Amino acid sequence: MTDSVVTRFAPSPTGFLHIGGARTALFNWLYAKKHGGKMLLRIEDTDRERSTEPAIAAILDGLKWLELDWDGDVIYQFSRAARHREAAESLLASGRAYRCYATPEELTAMREKARAEGRTRLYDGLWRDRNPSEAPAGMKPTIRLKAPQTGETVIEDQVQGRVVWQNENLDDLVLLRGDGNPTYMLAVVVDDHDMGVTHVIRGDDHLINAARQKQIYDALEWDIPNMSHIPLIHGADGAKLSKRHGALGVEAYRALGYLPAALRNYLVRLGWGHGDQEIFSTEEMIDAFDLPAIGRSAARFDFAKLENLNGHYIRQADDQALVTMFEQLLDYVPDGAELKAKLNDTTRAQLLRAMPSLKERAKTLLELIAGSYFIFADRPLELEPKAAALLTPETRELIGKLRDALQAVTDWNSESTEGAMRNFAEQNNLKLGAVAQPLRVALTGRTTSPGIFDVLAVLGRDQCLARLGDQAAA
């Protein structure tokens, strides 16, 4: 093993990059960065029936969006099958593995008998010490590990502590199937060794695999990497995370308008803590992160917390950066193409001008898009029912007068238009709100919007006068 830290993220491409996988990738990335090491990416595509190209593309895309860069080329496990077979053959040659000719019927009977007797060791060692000359004709054997039958297998886990298994309860693992294909257990050990992985950080659903893999490492006389098995993520109600809790693919969080930095910050706090600190820059995360600080109990996913954190990141973000993110998100949301077609130099400039006001109200980029609708609305505006109900003949008449008052404003900005409207309200014995709401309805078609004088400034003189004219009494 090398002196420098090497971690790996090793997803199976049988689905998208889900939120638990994203957190595992983040923890591996942070640990490698903290120690000046590398995080490698291995796609565990040995399950040929369930592994798909779209899933591989989604995993790579999700990691790139989260800005979790890996080192070197992506390694595809299936392409290394010959090397895995070579390792199995070496164990066979050293007497630490053997050929098993048990038939499917015999294996089924063994499992049923073991379960009936309450034993966890399901394979009874039928071919462990048997002469292969007794093998049935034409039968293709599996290759099994000759696992120790007494004593203990121990993992010193950075998160779980010392974990002990009694060897009498562990099976002789299959290393190569009858068709010559390596099993996942063997492939993981060989790949981690060959890749120089020093630290394996993964979900605690792999903890039992650690015992089996330790036995393979011992048989091959290889050093085992440092192990850390992190608790899974549960829903806010404590139940195992499901889609209703937020067990979505990372691409769904992008489409819901979350920022990569906010999602990273939220994920790092799921199961790991650093005092009472909630908000971390990437550098702060890297500096503070360590494996023993990960808790042993399941973390709870809370959408409200994520949303609030995302709102913080939006408020802190640079306005031009938000315009860019706004535009990028349109590729992933319904009706995004329609809105994208309306983006031009004018509307981009309007969006940038509106951003300080828009971002104060938005917790997601979707809310930012919704808040900016008035910039992109076509004339005559489509009115919300609540807004339409306010447009009485009296209100339309008032809108015409407001238009006349605003037409006199030449140096058009939020201050000058506000001054004109305050003067109008005073001269007509009206409260400012009685002027602002008709303006809002006529200019946006809705009863809520950013500050109305910000709206006036963003839309500009010509567009505002035209929209007011559309709603004024004929």
C-alpha cells in the first residue's frame, strides 16, 4: 500500500446516482482532498443484465454537477474480469480455494437445511476436501474460497469501531461462477488492491461484505484497506429512505432548483458534524472533515432544512452567477425551452437587474424562475384569477391615470417612479398600497411580485407604459 491516501467511489450502474451514493462520493472526495490524496471512480458493472449506459451517464453527470471531480480515468470493473480470474486461479494453485461441483438442487437442499437449523452458514463444505475426480461428468465447477472455519474475522472500522464475526458462521464464498465470471466480492478486493486504495468509505449495508472481503485479502496475503462504514440515510420519520422522503436521483435535485454547493453542504451534515457549525465553504469542509466524527446512527433527510440552506446559498450567490445557473436549469425543467427562447441581451440584462430583489425571496432556482415571470410575459398579460378579479372598471380607470402620471417621468428608475407614484397618491388622497396593487396587477398579471418599483425599473419605461395601456379603461 502507498503512503498517500487513495479513496474510491464505486457505484453500480443499475440506476441513477441517488442521494445516498452522492453523500458517499462526497465523503470519499473530502477525505482524499484533506490528505492531499486521490479519489478514484470505479463503475461496478459486473451485473451485465442490470447495468445500463444511461445509468453510467447519469452517475458521471451527477458527479460533475456536484463538482466532485475524480482522479484519472474511470475504471470499469467488467473490463478487468481476466485479472479477477487470475486472482482466483492463484488461490486455487495455493490451496486456498477449491472447485465446487455442487448441483443447484444440492445447494438448495443445503440452504433449506441450514435455515431450518438456524445456521447462517448455508454451504456445508460438500466439495471442500473432496477429490475432483468424483465430479459429475460435464459439470462446470464454481471456485470457492477455503475460508477459515474457526476463530474470528475482525475489522477495525473508523466509524463502527471493532467489528467481529465468528468464522464458523461464514460461508466458503464463491469467487468464480460456473461460467467463469468473477463474483462481486472477488472483483472488489482485486480492484481495490490493484488501484492502490488505502481507505474504503462506503455505506454500512456493505459491513457484512467487509468480513467476506477480509478473508479474501488474507488468502491473497494482501493488506486490507482502512475501512469506514457510514450509516444509511433515513427519512425525517426515521423510516428507511424512500422516494417520498427524497430518495431521488441527483438529477432530480438539479431539476428542483438546488445549487450544487448547497446540496454538498447539506449532505456533509447528514451523519457528520463539526461542533454547531451548519454552513461550510468547500475549503472549510475539507479542513474539518474526518472519519471518526461520523456518527453510527442513521442520518435523517429533511427537505425543509435543505430548502432553507439552499435559500441561504442563493442569497449569498453572485447575481451574474445566478443568471447563468437560471439559464442552465432551463434545460432540465418543464417549459424550459419556451422560456429559453425568450432569453436575449435585453431579458438577460433585465434578469440581472432584478436578481437582488428576486433572490431575497427564493429558496430554489425554480422559485427564482417563478419570480421572474414578469420579465418574460407576453402582452397582453395572462391574468391570474385573483388579479383579474381586481380589475374593476374603477381600477382600470385608475390604471389609466397612473399611466399618465408615469408618462411624465423621463429619467426612469425605481426612485423616480416611486416619487411619481407617491405624489399621485398624495394628490388623490390615496394610500400608496391603493396605487401599488393596481400597478402590480397591470404590470405582472399577478397579485404578488418583487417590489413594484423594482418591477418598474427592470421592465423599463416603454414596456411599463405599454402594459399599463393594455389594462387601462378604453
